[in-house]
Amino acid sequence: MSGDAASSASTAPEQDDDVEAAGSPQAVRAAVADRFTALTRAVDAAAAPGLGGRPIAEVPLPGSGRTADRFRVLYELGREDLCVARLVEGHLDAVAILDEIAGDRTAPGERWGVWAAQPPGPGLTARESGGVWLLDGVKPYCSGAHSCTHALVTADTADGRVLFAVRLGQDGVRPVPGTWQAVGMAGSDTPGVAFTGVEAVPVGGVDAYLDRPGFEHGGLGVAACWLGGARAAAAPLYAAAGKRPGDTVTAAHLGAVDTLLSSAETVLIRAAGDVDADPPDALGGARTRTLRVRALVEHVCTEVLAHTGRATGAGPLCHDARHARTVADLTVYVRQHHAEHDLAVLGGLAAGRQDGALGSAR
């Protein structure tokens, strides 16, 4: 072996290690946390690119008359980075929840999460002691566990499930190591968090978190993030079709994807208009609307990933780190849609609405 070859061989592992370290879950999580922190600290639009030309504090609330602008912000963040979008969506959802239930506002520099997952098994409990509410147990799926300053957390009381506001800097709050092993959405930092005697403040009464129109409106915001991720995942297909004008197979895949994406984007904007037309859900259509939109967007995401992969092959997944991460992230994130379970709920609601009239989606 020549000296040059030996030198090259000796340095190659270090280069590989550097690349691996840059793409490690820890590095991705740190980069996402930094971006999330920068966005929540921004006080002007120039400091917060990706937020639709406004600082995060000025993103419209759902039902404000500018819900489409809210969804555009989440959509564009999804196109940029689904993990960042996930954390920002949680913060914006917390802002909306506090406004809707308690009329409260968050303070500048605070970073909020909404930790309300309720999988089977023991969860978080709340008890009142001397006029103070204390939380104990483990809450799973806590996005932004290491970067959020506060969270809205559901916990079981003797009377039922209640939403609590928690300051996360307390000694009794501890993310549980090893409980977030995901490759996709690694940067969302979503481990279980253990609570031991943690002080909390109730936000509304029993089931107030679920029994409000904003719960459904918030579900549409998540779909906006998914759809932005789908648009990003399709980028290699758009590029490939532009470079292969005579390739009818690639063009056909792109035609299918473009139809799906543009249709879902139109439906999402229509849903925003419906929210603004009836913020308190006096017409009772919010649940059906959200289930329909989320089911459609989940289907679009699944089809976009399939068409893009079949048309472009393994190349983008193997040589384009951003695309590979987007595909992995979207595959995990879209599973917040509960597949056939949610479709069954929608089917039950749709069974009573068989008129089929154009415009009856409200």
C-alpha cells in the first residue's frame, strides 16, 4: 500500500464517524431544539423564517378569521422540517388551548408542549394536597421533553381526567432515558417523562381538554404539518420528472402525486374557512370535518411516499440525507392518525349523513 493510500485509509473512519455523529439522533435532536428555541424567541418576522412572515406570537388562533394563515405556517414548517413543525405545532396548540379554556396567555420565551397521549397502562395521576395539585407517574410521548419550558399535561384525578399546566424546571420532572428509540421523528425528542410530586395548575375541569371545539381544530393543524412533509417528500419526484421529459412512467407518477397534493391542500384551506365560519362548532360539524381531512391527508402522505419511491428508486433515499430523513419522519408522524380506528369512527358519523349534496361536508 502506498503512503497516500495508507493516509487516506487511516482518515476514512474519522470522516465516517463525523458524518455519523452529525446525523446521530442526539445531534438531530439538538439541532431541532435549537431551531425551536430560536423560533419561540423571535420577536420579528425576519428572525423567524418559515413562520409565514410573522413571529410565532402573531400566528393566528384557530377560528380567528385567519385560520388558513395558521395552517400555512404549519404546512411550511412541515416542508422545512417535520420535527421542528411538531414542536412548534405543540406550542401553538398550547397557546390556543390556554386561550380557549382559561383566557390565559403564554409569556415571551416560554416553549410549551401538549402532552395528552393516553395509551393503555398506568399513566399520570394527580392529587390535591393542601390546596396544591401534585402529579405522579410517567407520561408517554412527550415531544420536546428536553427543550420545552412548560407543558399542558392530562392526568387522572379522583373525579376524572383533567388538563394541568406544569412548569418543567421542577426537580420532580425527569425524561426517562431509552423511551424514545425512533429513527423517524428522532428530533422531536418524544420520550416518556416521569413526574414525582410535581406541582401543577388545573386548566379547566374534567374533560375540558376534549370537550371543546378547539380540540378538533387542533387536529387539523397536525394534518397541515403532515401535508407539508408530504410536499417535501415529493421533491425528488418533481425534480426527476423535470430531468426526464420523455419518461412517461415518471410523469405518470408525478401526475398522481400532484393531483393528490393539490387536492389535499385545497381541502385543508376549505376546512380553515369552515372553522372560521363556525368557531364554536354550533353546527356540530367539527368532528366529522377533522376526521375527513386527517384521513385524506394520511392517505395522500402514504401515496406520495409510495409513488415517489417507485418512480425514483433507492437513489434519493441513499444519497439525499434530507429526503431520507423526511421519509422516515413522515412515516412515523403520520401514524398519529389511528388508521382503521379513525376511519371506523368517521364511518359511524357518515352513516347518518347520506344526502351526498355538494357542499354538505360542513
